[in-house]
Amino acid sequence: MPKLNMVQAINLGLSQEMERDETVLVLGEDVGVDGGVFRVTDGLLEKFGPSRVMDTPIAESAVMGTAVGMALAGLKPVGEMQFSGFSYLMIPQLEGHAARFRSRTHGRLTVPLVIRMPYGGGVRALEHHSESREATYAHFPGVKVVIPSGPRNARALITAAIRDPDPVVFMEPKRSYRAFREEVPAEPEVMEIGKARVVREGKDLTLVAWGAMMRPALHAAEEVEKKRGASVEVIDLLTISPMDSGTIAASVKKTGRCVVVQEAPRNLGISSEITARLNDEVLLYLEAPVKRVTGYDVVTPYFGRETMYLPTEGRIRRGIEETLDF
């Protein structure tokens, strides 16, 4: 079984779905000749030709609007926003049209499109290149938001996103693009959108994370176990919307404690939503308040101060220890 990084795994998923279904196509800024700014679409133009791999003008609203029209016409477009920080220009088309057509037509029309966007910090990028805005897109009814954490689930989730009948915002943590490799089987895999995964069993505390935060979260859980003997259960959220709060609640019901890690600023983030749902569903099982380990409520800083902004293994470990000691 070959070992791939996340870039290679997503590229494999795109290629396999384009081979399987001739209605699948790719469009976006520099996705063709240059293979994407991070080379995720590298080689697809040569393999499938310009009618299925289309370079577009620098106009995010046009990429999204064109994708909506294509989807309504029976195609399955996969659009790329070069960086998530530029994706806000597409929101009127996403929220005003793609998200609403199923409701608007009483189920007669769906919009099977995927919008891929590299997001998050940790790669020494410039302004508008390091934001983590998953909460923005999760707030739109009718839109699914997916965030892989590693190469294997990235390939399985991009496959699921392409096959989904509704619009999917597929957010790719660029810090994880080439950070590590995993075995990815040659045959296609499809994961269920809307399902979290318990990646580490434990009984004393539940640790929830997603995207690039999964690796420091897992390392922190291992360190706490070595240092204190505490058993930490780790959940990879994988889908932001629809959120699998059932898996989280079942875990917290068992452990009685929870820490949620998010790269985004704290204010009105996904960690707040998880906390609210736990209060709704398992409040009487909690032995301590839910702890949030997050980015700060400031504009994502330039790379000189980036490491002070991002949640680190040390900050996560302290959050776990404080919750255990409550």
C-alpha cells in the first residue's frame, strides 16, 4: 500500500472520481497548467484535457457562480478557492443560490458541487492566507462543511463530497498538506459525511479536534498519559456541518470531561457550538466545565508571531491537565 501525503491523496481522489464519472470536472485559478498553487490538481489537465480541467480568471464569485450553473445542468464541478481567505467573495453565490436550490425547488433540483479551499496557518504565509473560518460556512443551512485531518481520510472524504447531492465546502488544512504520509489503498474508499471518528480510546477525558489540530492533540493526549496515567479519548470531528454531536456526547457521557481544540479564534467558534450541545445533551454527566483551547480573537498574525497564535501541544496539554484537576 503506497504512502501518500495529503496533497497526493486528494489528487488521487480527484483523479479516480474523474475517471469513474465523466460529469466530474475541476475549475479554478491555476488548477490546470500550473496544477494548483499547492499542486493538488497536478497532472489532471494532461490526463483529462481542458474541457474538464479549467483555468479561470481571478474571480472567486465567478468560479462559484459557474459551478452552480454547471451543477444545475447535470455536471459535478469541483471548484478551488486558491486560499480560503479569498473565498468570501463567493459567499453570495454559495449562500444565496447553491445552499437554497433544494429548498427553493422543493427538492426538484439539487446542487452537487464541491468547493475546495486550503485554510489555516502554520506555513508562514501572508495576510489573507492563514484564516480558519469553518464556522462561517457551517452557519449556512444547506451547505456541508468537511475538514480532513490526514491523507487517507482526505481521499475518502473528497470522494464522498464529490458524490454528495448537495454543496460541500471542503476545507484542506495546508499545514498538513506535506507534513506526514499515511498508507492510502489504491482502491477508492468513501467515508460518511457527518460522522466523527474516535481515533484514540480513553476513559478519563474526551479531547475533540479537527484538521491540523489533530496531530498536536494526539501528541498531547499521549504525553498526559505518560506523565499522569490519565486515559484520554480523542475524537476527530471530520465534518463540521452536519456535526456528529452524538459521538462526542457518548464519549463525554463515559469520561465526564471534555476539551475542544480549534485553530480559529475563540469567539463564536465551533468549540462554542460543541460546548452548547454538550450542555444540552450530557450536562449532568460533566465532572468539569468544557475547556476550549483556541486561537486568539485577533487577526491571524504574520509568520513572525504565528506560532504564538496557534494552539500548541503544550497549550492543549495544559488544558487537559486543568480539566482533569478541576
